[in-house]
Amino acid sequence: MPMAVGVIETLSFPAILIAADTMVKAAAVTVVFYDKSESGRFFVAVRGHVAEVQRAVAAGLEAVEVESHGGQVMSHYIVPNPPENVESVLPIHFTSKSEPFRF
């Protein structure tokens, strides 16, 4: 079964925390990377099966809209089955830190 990657970028740290928390609780996904983008933007990337990532990203987007006070989603995307060359360039692979939590 193909592994997808889903990313959400928000304008504030509390909003990305809400998104990440909701995503891992809503579906069988693993957080593989998180960092600052620029100008107060943060992003989180999750991996899992395609349907799980779709469910997780949808839940994360909804939670940020409902629960974050002043935070907003700047962008989001889902790549259903990223090719190897994308995985080798972007930090979306499972690491030693995220491997114990892999579904």
C-alpha cells in the first residue's frame, strides 16, 4: 500500500501544535518533520497510508479553523505516493526518532 505525505503550514505556533495534535489523534499517521518556514510560519509533515493522511489533514485543517485563536492555515498539500527522488530531497522520510511511532 502506498505511503502518502501530508503537510500543513500555519501562521502561528499554537495553530501548528493544534494541527499536529489533531492529525495524530484523528488517523494512523506519524509526524516525520516539523520546523519554521519564514515570517512566523510553521509547518508539520505526516506520513501514512493515503486514506489516513487525507483524513488526518482534513481533521487538522478543521481544528485550526475552529480552535486556534488568531492562527490561520497558510497552505496545505497531500502527495499520495511521492517518488524516491522527492523523498531523497525533502525531509519526509521516517527517521530514527519517528520510526518507533510508525504505523
